[in-house]
Amino acid sequence: MAASSAIASSSTAFINKMDVGHSALSSSPSSFSIQKAKKRFSRKIVSVMAPQQSERKPSTTGSVKTALTMTEKIFARASEKPQLSPGENVWVNVDTLMTHDVCGPGVFGTFKKEFGENAKVWDREKVVVIPDHYIFTTDERANRNVDILRDFCTEQNIKYFYDIKDLGNFKANPDYKGVCHVALAQEGHCRPGEVLLGTDSHTCTAGAFGQFATGIGNTDAGFVLGTGKLLLKVPPTLRFVMDGEMPNYLLAKDLILQIIGEISVSGATYKAMEFVGTTVESLTIEERMTLCNMVVEAGGKNGVIPADSTTFKYLEDKTSVAYEPVYSDGQARFLSEYRFDVSKLEPLVAKPHSPDNRGLARECKDVKIDRVYIGSCTGGKTEDFLAAAKVFLASGKKVKVPTFLVPATQKVWVDVYSLPVPGSGGKTCSQIFEEAGCDTPASPSCGACLGGPRDTYARLNEPQVCVSTTNRNFPGRMGHKEGQIYLASPYTAAASALTGYVTDPREFLQ
């Protein structure tokens, strides 16, 4: 794709893209420009063998070592290899395998078909099973899927099965968590340097913890269940350097929409996306999760952010398992590097029907909407609801369209009802949402993000226009195939709810 074709009106903030052989960062050019990168791989000579003429003394200089990126280092550790290169296929030892109610039955069926009816999983403490997608529904097949999970986990004595039995009152299920990607983080299953595979494309969310995390298919997951290994190709790495102070009207959702708009939905196909820079370092864990969550919308194999004090502090009360973070070497080779001055960015949306159909929120102010949806693994975390509440609080107005709120997990639901919103005089998110006329926060789950059965809460059952904090806006994604979805940050979603049109949150935040 020609670099020029990716330029949208918001791309003044995109500083430079360069082909680099190492991570030494050149200074930012004063004029904002885009340089078309030459796709260039180094042709590394791994070894040269020659007939031995005479006895040779051992080398005193040690083995030659090639610098590695974070993702390459994780692959090297997991495959027990001292060296590897992008494009190489290696058998990787898996630290954690996750599956949920949509894919779990197929995974378990594959496992039994290939390994035998009485086979045991490779490690019952490394399998995490999280029902979350089609939960609060009367659909019998959806409910049966959860029963299949329960039967398998009981038979296999799976340690981490977050079960739900009472669909009428989710609070009566102490084990039930909610959305798998947020629950994995909250329950301490995400650790730096590890390999996490899941039967969900947004498993890449966990890259926020400095680990390799990616989605796999049911067949692959069935194989991992039996062996604890998977054959994976080492991805080359694209590096995204984001510097500058984050404006108070932007969130990580705006950053990732900027990037996807820049490189397109296929711009990172089977590549690692590494995020660094002062802006990234300033982000909370939940905001980093948003950034990594949507790398798959650019075709990325995984997203990854170097672990730092923010990561370690989050993990303090989450896990007792020892972990070893890794970092890209100073001379590591990146396929391409993109640089952004975040202070120049504006609030964005992804217009129907593609996550790379980027537009400025202010330029879509004439788009009349029918509803707003705040939820999902991308936009249903505690900080996402605090952000939305901040906009409602600043406006002091009521919403003009139905506004649906779906906390990702039980913990997020509790936070919505208990955490005071800064500057509110002690009011909680739930109180502010009620005063603004929003719908009562729903039971935690994936909700309408994936459409689901017709009785799924807030599902698009009519061809309506929706501003959503979810991650995909393909036709039919949230239900009706003629529905129009505008992807946005919680700030932009809340602002749009207040006006009934796609709205730049700066109208209320400045």
C-alpha cells in the first residue's frame, strides 16, 4: 500500500515512518512527513560449515549473538532456542491456554477425537475456561455450551473454571467473572515474558503485560490441550513510537484508531506490533490493554508493551507465580518504525464498516445516531466507565438516545457502583449514569459486541446507527446486518449520547 493512501485529515500527528535496522531512534523531523518504507529483511548467516583441517582451539570470544525484539525473545525462551529469526517455525511451550463458551465445546471435541475419550489435558492448572460471550440469554444452544464447559472442567479437574449457574442473578455466582480478556488480567493469568494463547482473536489484549498473547483456532487449541505445545511462526516486529503528553480529551482508543487508520486493517498481517515511547509509558494498564486489544484489527499477530513499574504494581496482588520480563535489545531489527506526536491528535471514530475507516469525530457531527453502547473487552473496563462518567458529569445534561452500559466483569460492575468519580463530590459512576438517563448497567458479559442471540441485551435488532466502544464495526457485527457502527472512545461515546449525534468530546471536556 502506498504510504500516501493512508493519510487522513488527522494524520498531521503522524510524524515519520522509517525502515530501521536497529532501535536507535532518530530525532523527529521538524516537518511532518511520511516516507515510504522499503520492506527490508536482513539476510542473516546463521552458520557456515567448512571441512575441519586441523584441531581448533575453542573460541575465546563467545558465541555470536543476534539482537532480538521482545517478541523474538519470548519465542526463543518458549522454544528453548538461543537464536531465531522472523519467519522461522518453532515449537513453542505454552504457559496458559484460554477458551470460552463459544469455542470451548469445539476445542474439547477436537481434543477427545485426537487424543482419546479418556485423555487428560497436559496441565490442569494452565488451562483457563471463561464463559462470557452468550450468557444472559434463553437460547438453549447457548446455555448448552456452558454446560459442556462445566462437564469437561469437572471431568478434567480444571483449576481455573469461572462457572456461572444462576443466569437470573449473576451476583449469585461467586466464580463467574465476565469478559475473558479483562478477567484474565484481573485474576492474574497475564504475566510478562510468558506465552498466552486463547480461542479468541482479542487474546492479544494481554500483550499489555509484556507477554506474547494471540488468538488461535479450535483445532490448534485442541492440540495444545493435549501437548502444551504449538508450532508457531516467529513474526517480524513493527514498532510504534508514541511521544508527547496525552491531551485530556484523548484515550488509548483514539491512539489505536489512529494507528489502524494509518496502516489499514491488513497493515500488520502476521506481525508483532510493539508500542513504546513516553506516551505509552504514561498509560495505565487498562489503557495499555485497549491499545493491544485492537492490534488484530490491523491484522497483527500480537501487540506488546514493555513491562515496567506500572505493570509490576498491577501484578503485585494478582499473582504469586514468578515471571521474567524481556525487552527488545538495543540493536534489535524492526521491519518498520512509525512515530507519532500524540499531542497533535484529535478524537477519532472508525466509520462503518471497517476499523480503518478513520474519521475525526468533529467531522462526523452531522451523523445522527440512534443509540450508544459502552462495554466489551475494549471499552467496558473500570476506567472506561469512569471516563464516560466524567463527560456526563461535566455536561450536567441528560442523554438524548438510549445509552447501554455493559461492565466487562463482576469486579468492574462493583467498581461502577462503588468507586467515587473524581470531582463529583463522592458520586459513583452508577449515580452519574442514572442522573444522565442512561440504562441501568447490565450483567457483566460480552453483551452485544458479537451480536449473539436475539434476546442479547442491547443487541442491534433493527438497522440503527450506534456509537460503540467495541472493536469491530463490520456489517452484522452487533446484530442487524444493516446496522451502522461508529467505533469510538468512551469520551466520544458519552459525548455522542448527550447530543444524539457523533460528537467530539471536547465540547464537554474543555
